[in-house]
Amino acid sequence: MDAIQVIQLLMTHPDYSVDAVHPDIPDFVGIETIEVDHETQTFSILLQGPKEED
């Protein structure tokens, strides 16, 4: 399952909502972490950007 599918799945969760997706990168390559707050029933998604060339 790719990152877009995971984000779409989380956004349609019946009991939880997506609170934030960070950072706002249009060319992200994956999901670095997903934080779950059970008190507020929200997900926060940290996206992984492309590796920067030195």
C-alpha cells in the first residue's frame, strides 16, 4: 500500500479524523510517522520528502 492510499484510508476512518499533514510538500516520497491521539481521536501525519543531494 503506498502513502497516498494510507492517507486516504486514515481520512475515511469512521471514528478518527486527520488533524494535520506536515510538511506541505507536493513531491513527498512516503510517510515518516503517524501520530495517534486517542483523547482527541485524531491522526497527525509527518510526510517524508525526497532526499536532498549534497
